Amino acid sequence: MGTASTLSSIPVATPWIIDTTLRDGEQAPGVVFSASEKIEIASLLADAGVDELEIGYPAISHDEQATIKTVAAQHLPVRLTSWSRAKWEDIEAAIACGTEAVHISFPLSALYLLLMEKEYGWVQSQLQELVPRAKKYFNIVSVGAQDATRADPEMLKRFVVDAAASGADRVRIADTVGIATPMSVLRLVTSLKEVSPAALEFHAHNDLGMATANAFVALGAGCQAVSVSVTGIGERAGNAALEELVIALALSGNTPSKVDTRQLSKLCAVVSKASGRVIQDQKPVVGKSAFQHESGIHCAALLKHPLSYQPFLPDQIGGEKYEMVIGKHSGSASLQHFYSGRGVHITKMEANHLLAAVRMKATEKKRALHPEELDTLYSTLFVKP
């Protein structure tokens, strides 16, 4: 396993996908999900085949606990996990919510330990105390190393070994401030697998725009699980995006996730509406522009084969047919296709003649042209008064 480029040929077990939209996603500034929205999102995620949902932080308030209980009462076919700090009071709040699993988060970098006025000895003692105690109440107990990618590598190895010895079912490696790169993730996960057989999870943040790539590489390097969120929503620049990761897995040649990719468009639309976060046009996989084409060369090829300039077809994510827009960069084939769809046949010579007017108008407007504008151009040039 020398470079990240070899990952497409590395066989991996079916990845365990943990969605944290309802916990980390809601921690995005200004985002609040209502109880009904949480139920809808959780239901859609479960229906899509996500393996586990991190649905909230019970200790934050009694209202949060009530919402988590309401979601748990739906008995969805998915593992539900509550998040807690390394404090028994937090874990007690999670116990009251009735989730199957709990995640206990520990500070690990020198900076985070300093901020909490703790040393690693405290982390070790809390692992030994809290994990066995929590396992009396939960089927699954995972533990996390906060700011793991800025922690001392030897201390992180020690944490993974100590976590496994305490009985933790899984260890989360958190890139809390999103500084990891695919190569650093590859090296980190490989080094941790060498010291412990513990089940590892990678939690990626997107501050450098690499979260999805880092999550993908983490799986290829040996992590059994990754945590993601719908549309990548989360603190600061967000998290690894569920829709991007599962499509990348589906196209990689490796073992895909169990997520039904046809549910992705609806999932993203629901989360976008509930969060008030608009999906940008150029958002990978589900953005409007992901299946829009203007270039004449591209459109001519797409008319012959829809995969010529698309990595996958829109219906794979539950979307509609790709769209060809008419603008400055369009070609004659695009124009012939457009007018044919409106019941008007134009020759290639006529299309070339019309193309000059289209390009002039699009340059003037600084955008693609609307259908009614194209109708007007056609009438001006070809329809006799």
C-alpha cells in the first residue's frame, strides 16, 4: 500500500456508514432541526440503508433528550447512537434516551488536554472506568480521540490500544479541525492497524476540502467505519458528505456501501430545506450543475453516449435526465437538439447561422439563454412576417 492511487484496487469489507447529520450536522452555525424534521431525516436515512445514525447529544438539554427519545421510539431498522463527553453524567443522559449505542469522546491532542487541564493518565483512567460501566447499558460503546490528527502519534497509538483493552467496540479517529490529507490518513490508519486490531472509524472534517477523499482513503487503508453527513453539513466547512462518499464507493470498483444511492437526491433536498442551507449549483453529486452541460463538444458527445462527459447517470441518485443549456459555448448539435424537442427541425447550416446570434445574446446577458429567448431568436431569423 504505497500510495493513495493504489486504493481503487484494494479490496475492503463492506464499509459501515455512520451518519451524523442529526448531531454534528445540527452543530453547523444557525442550524436547528425540529423533532418532526429529525424523525423524517432519520427515517429517510434508515430507508436508504445507512448503517448507523448518531442522532444527538443528550446532555445538551432536556428538550434534546426528548427529541432523541422520540426518534428512538420509531424503532427504525438502523443502529441509533447518542454522543457524550467523557463524563458519567453525559452517559447517564444517553442511557435515558434508549439508544442502542453510545459514543464517548476524549480529548487527545496536547492542546485539547491543556484546555481541559488534563493529562493522558486521566484519559486512560476514564477509559478504564467509563467503558465497562457503559457496556452494562448499551449494546455498542465506541470511543473517540478528539483532535487525533494533531495528537502525538505515539499517544494516539496508546489510546487505540487502551481503548480496545477497556472493551470499546470501536475507536473513532477524529480529524477535528480538518487538517488531514489523503496521504496523511493513509499513513495514520496503517500505523494504527499495526499496533491494534481494534475496529477503527474515521471522522473527517472539510476545512481543507478533503473530507470525502480522506474518508474514502481511510476505508481503503483499513478503517471499518466512517462518519458522514448529508450534503456534508456540519461545523465550519462541514463533514465528509454521505452522497459523495457512497457514489465514490459505488464507482471505485471496491465493495460499495449498502446505501441505496437512488435515495440521495431526496435525502439532500430534505436536509437542505430543514437546515436552511441551499445546495450550491456546483455541489458534487447533487448540485444542479452536476448534470448540466453547455460546451458544444461535450453536448455533441452526450447526444451519442450519455456517459461520455458524466461519471454516472442522474437516475443513479434518484435524479432526472441531464440537461443541456444553450449559451456562449454551445454548438450546432445542441441547437438542433433543443429545437427538435420543441417540434422544430433546423438544418446544420441553419443551426450554425443561429449560433452566432445565440453567442452574441449570451455574451450580452452573461448567462445561458432561456427557452423563450431562443424562440425569439429563431423567429427573428427564420420566420417570415
